[in-house]
Amino acid sequence: MKQGWEIKKLGEVCEVIGGSTPKTNEESYWGGEHFWISPAELDGSKYVYSTSRTITDEGVRSAHLQMLPIGTVLLSSRAPIGKVAITKVPMYCNQGFKNLICKNEVINEYVYWFLSHSTNYLNSLGTGATFKEISKKVVEQVSIPVPPLPEQEKIVAELDCLSGIIEKKKQQLKELDALAQSIFYEMFGDPVTNEKGWEVKKLGEVASDIFAGGDKPKDISDVQTEEYAYPVYANGDGEKGLLGYSRKYRVASKAVTIGARGASIGNCRICNERFTPVVRLITIVPGEDLDIIFLYHSALKMEFDINGAGQAQLTIPNVVSKCIILPPLPLQQTFASKIEAIEKQKELIKQSINEVETLFNSRMQEYFG
């Protein structure tokens, strides 16, 4: 441990406070002037300035709540464990928290970063049959390295700076995505209303192939050969391995895949040649009059009809019959070149994010172990 640093228990340097919920069917307890928070409201932001629900003085008294002052470190203790934030206004909370009011030995933002680094460890301390939870006693016994206050301030400043850089770069990615969307609408208009009067055809007419992916073979050893070593894509979420599912469904050319079941319905991506989609994906291989980047951005804007009384699913007929505007191919390619330029910028930003995240994680490991 570094010179001048101590190891203490959270209960030594913080007061740990929980919360509870006033009776939800008692109208006089709700809609008052006091903020009241639940873990579901913690969205990854460092600070909390307001809450979706409020309670009255009567609600506070009925649930025997203790006020959380400005600067309290919120820590969710169940469903899930380990979400962290800092209050910017006084508030109360439900029973899903074990919050920390810092004493003079520690800075609240230092405790915030320590807990942010300790999510996996805190989860390992959880107990319970239905869902895991950490108790007040458990939180109080967690060990925390405590450097002198000036050093805590430096650590907080460094981690805040690195975190801020990462967030700004992620915002740049969102802005570039928005730029791509605006270029599409500027060049082609709204594909639904088609105010520019482009030719319209069904996807089944302009795609060279549309099909669902294949099922995983019973004997996986049958495909563990170099011949079948195609990336496997599942539900539009990404590459899931290097084992192909069947000869029939290997795709040799670039294509657009669309998630076809459950929560992934409508998720689109462009897949490079030589890939294998699973059964929950529908693959569209563009024909000669359809640029793949234009197809992808058009598919993002499509509202597909969904079937299924149980699990919702997108079917081949739904996709084949869907209409798409068809501007001249050279114009589609001009759009594609602009998008490719944007994607190159995004790749540079992503690379920079990875570098800063690596530095950030190394600093967190250095300070908190």
C-alpha cells in the first residue's frame, strides 16, 4: 500500500443508511415536496438532481425515513447490486439502497469511484434465494483504501477527467450517427411518405436473396473444420463464434441481417462476406440495383409487421413484401461514400475511446486494487 494510505471499513468512514416505501395505495403519502428514489432510476449518470416520484411529510413519517443530504453516495443493494450515484438535492429512497453519508476522512466522489470499481465484488457478497441483496452490515464491513484528503482530491480529478473524455467521445459517436441520418433524409427524403417520388419496389424484387438462418447442428463436431469456420451472427447483436451452422446458410457476400425474434426484432447490421446467420436472423442479400449501405439505412427506418401470438417474430413474407424506395444506383453510391467517410471518423473515435478506457481502468485498478 502507498505511503500514508490506510485501510478502513466503510462503516468507519461513512454512515450507512437504508430506506423504505410508504404504502403505495395511500394517496396522502404521494405527490408531495420530497424527492424519493428507487434503484431503477439510476441510469449511469454520476449525479441525481431529481426523481420521478415524490412523497409528502406524512409519507416520510409513515415509513420512518431518514433524509439523504446533498452529497450522499447512493448504492443500490438489490435488483441490481452496485449501481452508484451522488445526490445533488436532499431526498429519500426505497428499501433497495444502502447509502453512504461520508464523514471527514473521505470525499464522497472518492467513495463513488471506489464503489464504481467494486461492482463485481459487491455482487459476490450478495445473498438471497429469490434475488441477491447486500445488507447494511455487509456494506459497513467492506474495506476501502483511504489516502490523505489531498490525494483523494487528485484521484477524483483524474478519474473525472478521463471519464469526461470518454463521455464526450461517445457523444461524438452519437452526433455522427445523427449526421448519417440527416444526410439520408436530405438526399432521399422520408422513405415512408416518399415526397421525392422515387421508384418503389418490394424488397423481394430488389434483393438477390432473402432467407432465415440455419439451426445449430446436433453434432457440433461436424462443423469444426476450416471449411465451416465462418463467423456466426446471432440476433443482430454481434459475432458469437467461429463455427458455421450449416452449408446451406453460409453467406459468401456482404448482406444486411435483421433480428427476427423477441427483443431483437428489427435490429439491423451489415455483415461482411463469409458469415453464417442463426435461425433468429433474416438475411437480405442486395441485388445489383441496391447498394448495401443504402439498404441498411433504409431497413433501419422500416416498420415491419410482426407475427406470433406467443413470442413475437418477423417472418420471411413480412420482409419480402416490404416496400423500399429505389433512387438511382449512382445516387445510392454517393450516399454510401459519405457514410463510409463518417464510419472512418467513428472508427478513429472508437479507437481513442478504447485507449482512454484502458488508461481509466488501469488507474482504477492502481487506486482501488
